[in-house]
Amino acid sequence: MLETLSEVQGLDLERDALTAARGETPQELLAARIRRAELQAERDRVKADHDDLRKQVAATDLELKTLQERRKSASESALRAATAKEMSQFQNQELQFATRAQELEEDALPLMERLEARATELAALQAQLDELEPELDAAEELERARVAEVDARDADLADRRDRLATTVETMLLRQYEQVRKARRGLALVGLQDGKRCGGCHVQLPIHVVQKVRKHQGVVRCPSCGRLLYQEPEA
């Protein structure tokens, strides 16, 4: 019975190893995911700045257009003025509009330069993302295939384990599963050097060793609680 339980444990340990392997994502893929996230974050930051600058440029253009219209209107009004005073007032307005328009044009130049720089930077970041995506997609596909293979192997082991476990006495299987959970996987161990626990390596009392060798029921290590058994001769 313990030999069968040992086979069950062997399958459980194989499944444990598969579970660990399933979670071991290749470093190259992890690095590529991080690189994509960094590029996306930087692209979004630059795009936000680019969009803000574009709004500023659009607002400046709109104000310039308004000033030009008001300047034209003031100029036309000056020509139609009935008095010299009225003409002077319209001419002053035209000058004010012209002065403000010149200031806006001067302010608009660095805005346009910054907008152009951001557009160039944004295009470069997008190009890097476009170049990375196919490589990342291929790596993700390989990872999905690897995980699917691991899952298929695990499903096969689980089926074999469950069928084998039905041949183990219920109480013994329950004990095994409790110890396995407490000891993180290794519940059933053989004698080490014929006198030590194969799990915690503590030297066992003689009467415990004798019980194990004579197969006198289920024997547990008094130190770690693992199930002990006499491994068959090689």
C-alpha cells in the first residue's frame, strides 16, 4: 500500500514541478512586456503634451484671426470717420490690435517649434512600439503554446494520479494529503542510512525504525510528522 502511495506522491511531485514551470515566464518575454509598457507610458505622456500644445496653437490662431478681423474693421472705420478725433480713435485701436497680433505671432513661434518636436518624438515612440509588437506577439504565442503543453501534461498526470489514488486506503490517503499540505509537498519518505528520516534527517528511535522495517502499520516521524516507509531494495 505504501509503495502505491509512493507512486501517487511521485505523480504529485511531478505536478508540483509543472505548476512551478508554468509560472516561470521567460525573462525575454517579461522584458519585452516591460519595454512595451514603458514605451506606451512615454508615448501617452508625450501625446498629452502634444495635444495640449496643439490646443494652445489653435487658440493662438483663433485669437490672431479675431485680431486681424478687428484690425481690418478698425482700419475701415477710420476711413469712414466723420471727424479727426473719431479717425484717431479708430487708428489707435488698429495699432493696438496690430501690436497684440505681433506679440501673439512671436509667442506662437516657440509653440510651433515645441509642437513639431513633440510630433517627431511621438512618431519615433510609435515606430518603436510598432517594431516591438510583432516580436512580442510571437513571444506571447510561444508562451501560450508552452503553457498549453504544460497544462496538457498536468491533466494527464492528474488523471493517472486520481486513478492510482483510488487504490489507496481512504484514511491513509487522507493522512498523506494532510502531511503533504503541511510539509509543502513531501509527505512520504524512506529511511535515510537505515535510521534517519528521509525528510527532516533526524535520527529515529530504534522502535520506530523497527516498525517501519517490519511494515507494522502507518509510522510517522516523531519529529516532522512525515509518513515513513521502507523503500524496496534496488
